[in-house]
Amino acid sequence: YLVAAPVLDPRGLDERALYQQALREIAACYPAAAGQLTPLAAIRVPYGQRRQPAGFLRGQPPPPTPTYLENVRLAGGQTTACSIQSTMVSGERAAEFLAVHLRA
């Protein structure tokens, strides 16, 4: 199995501390696997997520976000909270919107 865990704001963590934090994140979801995992690599993605202070989406239209093109909508982490779940829901809403509007 290959398991990945994002660690938000890993600045200041050396590789060992980063691995330990990732293992804690995984253990929170999969306690039985916690002691059986071997870290393979740490991939640092600078600016992988934007800042998300409280209320940062206030005033934003919900996904799918309209564009100047009639049947083109924006979806993904740039239109909602930066998480896999939010990105998937955003894409699903965009697909549903376009399925309805392209039939007309």
C-alpha cells in the first residue's frame, strides 16, 4: 500500500519531524496502520495551499464559479476551501451544472 498525508505548514520541520507528523496524521485516520508504516519520501510543495483564514470565502459565489464564457465554469480548490473533499464537491457541482445547462 502507498499512503500519503499532507502536512500543513511544515516550515521548520526537518525530514524526521516531517515524517513523524505525517505518521500522526495517518494514525488519526488509520490507527491500526500507525506502527506498520515506513516513510519513503517527503515531497515539499511550496505554496501548495493558499491561506484560509476564517471567513475567507465570505462573498464568494458557490461553485461552480461563472466565467465570461457561457458554458465554462471554474471548479476546484481555487473556488472553495483547499481540501480534497471540497475540490471533489466543487467538480461534481460544476459537472451537474453543465449537464443541466448543456441539455437546454
